[in-house]
Amino acid sequence: MAEFPSKVSTRTSSPAQGGAAVSALRPDLGFVRSSLGALMLLQLLMIFNVGATVLYVTAFITCSASVELTSLKGTRRYNQRAAASFFSCLVMIAYGVSAFFSFQAWRGVGSNAATSQMAGGYA
């Protein structure tokens, strides 16, 4: 135990002025460019698209249900709610299709467990 303090260096250095703070804010582009990072970003996009689809489904149902049956077609309130329902339906379909394609890309189109095991996991 007597030799322990001689092997340990307790000197510290101060970081360059502003260098550590700026480098801490930069994303790790090497990780993002890796296959694991790309899969993580793809999964985040898929979760975002599924969440947006669910929100726009509720918006479509709410807007459609709020149009009163006794409203006159061509009035301002009717036109606004009809336009909101139509827009939310279009966006809902777009996010749903995007979520489907994100899922297909995440899963790997045309691959299954048997072919990926046979090929050793490499395409």
C-alpha cells in the first residue's frame, strides 16, 4: 500500500476556453451514421408517425362529429368544420402511409427469420 500514491497522478487540467461546452452539444455523427443509429432514428420516426396518425384520427372523428346535422350547407361554421375534417383525414392517411413504410423499412421488406438465419444475418 505504500507504493499506491506514487502510481496515481492527481494532476488535473482545465479544459480549453469554451471547447468542452461546445463539443458537449455536438451530436455524435459517427453513431448516427452507424447502422444501429440509423435504426434508432427510423424507430423514432415510426413512433412519431404512429402517434401523429392516432392524433389525426381523433381530430377527424371530433371534427366530423361536431358538424351539426341542422347546419345549413354553405354557412361559415359548416364550411370550417368540413374543411377541418377533410384536412385531418388527408393528413391522417399521409401519416398512416408513412408509418406503414417506416415499419416496412424497420422490419426489412421481404425478409423473414428463416432467410436471415440462413444467410447468417447478412443480405
